[in-house]
Amino acid sequence: MATAITLPEIDATEWLNTEQPLTLAGLRGRVVAIEAFQMLCPGCVEHGLPQAQRIAHTFRQDDVAVIGLHCVFEHHDAMPPLALRAFMHEYRICFPVAVDTPGTGMLPQTMQAWALEGTPTLLLVDRQGRLRARHFGKISDMAVGAEIMALVTESEAGEQAQQPPQA
Amino acid sequence: MATAITLPEIDATEWLNTEQPLTLAGLRGRVVAIEAFQMLCPGCVEHGLPQAQRIAHTFRQDDVAVIGLHCVFEHHDAMPPLALRAFMHEYRICFPVAVDTPGTGMLPQTMQAWALEGTPTLLLVDRQGRLRARHFGKISDMAVGAEIMALVTESEAGEQAQQPPQA
Amino acid sequence: MATAITLPEIDATEWLNTEQPLTLAGLRGRVVAIEAFQMLCPGCVEHGLPQAQRIAHTFRQDDVAVIGLHCVFEHHDAMPPLALRAFMHEYRICFPVAVDTPGTGMLPQTMQAWALEGTPTLLLVDRQGRLRARHFGKISDMAVGAEIMALVTESEAGEQAQQPPQA
Amino acid sequence: MATAITLPEIDATEWLNTEQPLTLAGLRGRVVAIEAFQMLCPGCVEHGLPQAQRIAHTFRQDDVAVIGLHCVFEHHDAMPPLALRAFMHEYRICFPVAVDTPGTGMLPQTMQAWALEGTPTLLLVDRQGRLRARHFGKISDMAVGAEIMALVTESEAGEQAQQPPQA
């Protein structure tokens, strides 16, 4: 995916695991890995969230920020922030998580603004704040490790990685 | 591991899965991932070799060459090249494999020259031919993907990756 | 465990996946496998519930009834029946599940009456309605298959299995 | 499978992990689980042999005897008894293993006499010496545990289990 778009900012009703709300603008200079998930989505629980935890443990915090986006688009009443908090405690999610603001229809605001297809989706933003990859569903750890490192090794000034993996 | 050593060339009695014997010198310009293994080593069968296959499928051949080194240091009579060939057929190993030349003691020549601790060991050589990493035992796919990509994004001229993973 | 106790009946506010509430008395004549779980308990989601599903698929319904007991003893507000329904839909739980009646303290009524240590717990009741095994935590599929079959092969008249597995 | 055949005896050139050669006749009174395998068969290494080890650990030795049958029908030169011994050492196979006697064609003698389709195959023999199940390929641990226990609970006098699993 060759893209140079900048994602609209996250529209959240609240943030967990962080004292201050985060902004993509404020994370400029670091690579940002965003895991969009729902707490009652089996693919997120089994694959997406554990992989996001491994990203957080594999890369330096100075290089890569890991963020969760809880974007509830089904079973809305079953996944309020109060339940999300219990879920994060039980699953020991240690990175900051934004609660996507409910929209007028099924989709929450950020999910709609970013045109996400569903959960889990992993988005990668480069040091300059440009969206560089968006993976809906399952992607291998090796490909994720390679893709993120390709962004990490880019300078902040902004040349693109010469050699993305085949994935 | 910060190292700038150049590995001695592979000393092999024969090569499988390649028409011509390979040399590290001849692979200069590409990153080389070398999986040192024994066909009757459970950790190699379960972890090391499948990971090497995933490296071969994740990265571009122009960027990363994957090589096996069959370095028999125990049960020598049980793992002759004839058996290795059957093993590689059954396990569908698709990358070139060098048969390490037997030594005067237990250890074969290349294994001794490279001072390997055992199998499986994954060695990473950069585009300039310098040994950059050596992992004995198990290492996660995400860390391997990241480490290799850090070498891939280095220019052939040779600056080091600024940001290795923590791993 | 050599026990001949009869469990008190399940005290439930409601039952899901069944048109009529079930009773242990009504299931007399069949072996009953009861999976006590909480929807936000990682060990239940990863191990206990998938194993209960495999029990339901491995044995004949005429021989073995599989029942879930949702016994919430922590994060009470996060796991109301409404959320449980969404969870069961997403995880495709196909066996009847009783919602354990809240108690005066942390523990719900059935969990307290049965003196359960936590979740997941698998209880096995024989054709005569006697509690024959109670496993808190992880137990292997092979041992579970063997234990249940030992009860299945007992006649309803009631001799005990001669040969329980070592487990 | 409803069968009452008695398997011909194992025709072996040698036995490993046992001081005396075994016979099915000599094991009468116990259930016998026989794992037919080849050391270079990936399905045997990954699935069949670990499952046979779990059988040996789950059931009482007085009830269930676990035996391996190394029946080489391909890559004959790659899997001589000498190599098998190294393999069994590395993979810590702890049950007795018979080396199937080479035949005049590709198939070894016992494999041919038993009309096995390939490896891995798990055969179950009841306390009276009758073949009761034969599974080529993968079968779940829960079903195996149940099937074996159904045979274990039969008396030596010989009534059949009333309630085989659906499997």
C-alpha cells in the first residue's frame, strides 16, 4: 500500500492506561502501531491484541508507540467503558486505549473517519504521521516486525523505506 | 551484539537445493540468514527450520538469502547426506542447504570455525558480509522480522541500523 | 476423587440456549459435564469453553449433556446477562448456559453452594446424579475424554468405573 | 468400526526400549495402543508420536500398553535402526518400539499383513486381543481418550462397550 494520507485525529470519549489523552500529532517522530479492536471480538482476543502486546515488548518505546482503539460497532450495550476496563485488567493490556466516540449509526466516529472494515485492524503510522499500512484480519508476526522496523529505520526527515517486505 | 567480524566461508562437502555451491562472498549485497541445524534436533524441526521457511517467504529474494547449514555434531551415523535429502523432501525445505564438512572431532568444520554453541542457531549477515547477529535457541518471529529488516534497509555502503529492537 | 455427594440444584436467574430451564434431576440417566466460567476470564475463553465445546462434539447427546454455568464473582457490572448473550453469540457457544443467581456477597448462589474455587472449573456428574470429578484450572483433553467415557460406560444402575485414568 | 479380527503378530527385526520382544498374545488382558510411524514422517513427529506419549502418561500401565511400530515404506536407506535409535533418544520416546521387518517390496511385513494405509496410524486392541479401532492420520486427543477408556472399562470376559463416542 503506497499512501501518504494523514489520518484524522482519534475521536475518543476517554482514554485508559494513560494520564493524558494522546494525539497522533503529539506522537510525531515515533512510529505508531494502532490496534483497532472490540473486547468481544474473538479474532481480536486471540490474535490482534496479543500481537499488539508483542509489538510493545519487541520495540523500544522511543521508536514505536502502541495504541489501542476500542471501536464498538456491534453489541454496543455489551461493551461499555466499564466492561472494557475489566477486560483490560483481566487480559493485562498495558498500552493506552482510546474509547472511540459513538456515532449516529452503528459505527463509532474514528472507525468511520478512518473507513475501517472491521476488527481487528492494525494500522501503522510513520514518524511523519502518514498512514503507511492497514491490515484487516490476521497478519504474521514476522511481517509485522519487518514492516514496523522498515518505518523505524526511516529518518524523521522522511525518506521511504527502500525495501518493504513481500508480506 | 555489536560485531564487525566477517565469517569464514562455509566448508561443505556438498550443497542441496542449489545447482552451484554458494559462498558468502558471492552473496555480498544481500542480507544472509543462515539456519544452522541438525535433522534429528527437535528444536530445529519444531522451531528453527519452520522459522527459516517463514523468513524465505516474508522477504524478497533480492534482499535476503536464506541458507541452511547441516552441522552434525552428535549421532553422526544417523544423519548422513542421504538421510538429510529424505528429510528435506519430507519437510519441504526449499532453500539451499550446505552439508558441513566433518571435522577431526565431534564438531564439523564450519560449526567449529564459527564457534557455534549448538542447534538451532540463526546467524544474520549484513549486505557487506559482516556477522550482525547470532541467536542460539528460540527467538520470536517478530524480533527476527525486525532484525532482518533493519539490515535490509541499510545501504550497501554500510551505515548501521540506528534502531535495533530490544528483543 | 472418590465422592458420592449429590450437587444442590443450579440456582439460575435465567437460562440461555434452551427453551426450558434445566435441572440436574431432569438430566438423571445421562452424564453431565458442567463448565463453570466467566466471560471475561482469559483461562475460560482460551481453554475451558473450547474444551466444553469439544466435549459436546465428541460424545453423544444421549450420553453426555454439556452445560455452562456463568458464575460471576468479580467485575459484576461488566458481565450482565446482556453482555453474556453477545459473548455467546460471538464465540458460538452452542450448549445451554445458566446465569448463576447473584448472592449477598461477591459469590453467586450456585458457586457458593458448590464451593467452587474459581473459573474455569469442570464438574462431572454421573448417570445417577452424583458428583464424580471437579477440575479447577487446566486439564488435558485426553484425560477429560477418558474420565467422561468411564462414566458413560457405567450402567444407570450404578456400579463405579473400575479403572479411572491416572490424570 | 465394528470388527472382531485378531491382528497377526508383529514381525520385527528388533525391539527398542524393552528387554524382551513383545507379542500381542503376551499383552492379552490389557488394552494395547499401537502407533505405526516413520521417523521422517512430519505428521508422526508433530502429531502421532506426541499423542502416543500422552496416552502412555494418561492411562495406567496395567490397563493400557503403548507400543510403537516403525514401519518404513519410503526412504528406506534414510531410516535404519541406528537412525531410529538416535531419533528415539532425541525425542525421548519412552515406550517399546518394534522395527517392522523389511518386505520384498516397498512395504515392511507387519504393515502389509495389517493392511495399513500409511503413517501415522493408531490401532487399538482390546483386552481380548481383538482389533477395535484403526485411525489413519489425525484424531483428537479427546476422542482417543474416550475410545481407549471405553475399552479399558470392558471386562476381560469381553462384553463390548455400550457407548462408543461419535468421533
